[in-house]
Amino acid sequence: MSGATSKGKGLTPYQGTNRCFGEYRCPNCNRRWMSGNSWADMGQQCTKCNINVYSHEQIFGQHHSIRAT
Ligand SMILES: [Zn+2]
């Protein structure tokens, strides 16, 4: 754990308070996965590299897909 938690927004495309669906891609090994337990500004760990990966696309609701630019 690094204590560098800067308070800024934009870590994930979705910035709401609800759980949503997220698509992840590890920049290290290019592994992709989807998760139905995705939150704003929360990353998931690549099980191969053990690094934190932020979602590049999140889907909230039925057809609200939010992509990172
Ligand atoms: Zn990886």
C-alpha cells in the first residue's frame, strides 16, 4: 500500500456512487476482464501481475456506457 492517495476525480469514467459494470484491461499483461462489482475510483487487481487496474469503461444501468477518453 502506498499512502499517496490524492483526492482527485477521474480515476474511472463513472463518478457516481452506485455499483456498476466495469471493463478492465491490465496495462502490463493486456489481460482483460469484466466485473459486475465496479465502483467509481476503485480499481481491481490483475490476478497475474498483482497491480491495481482502473476500469476504462463502465456501464451503469442498462445502456449507459461510459468510456474513458
Ligand atoms: Zn496483468
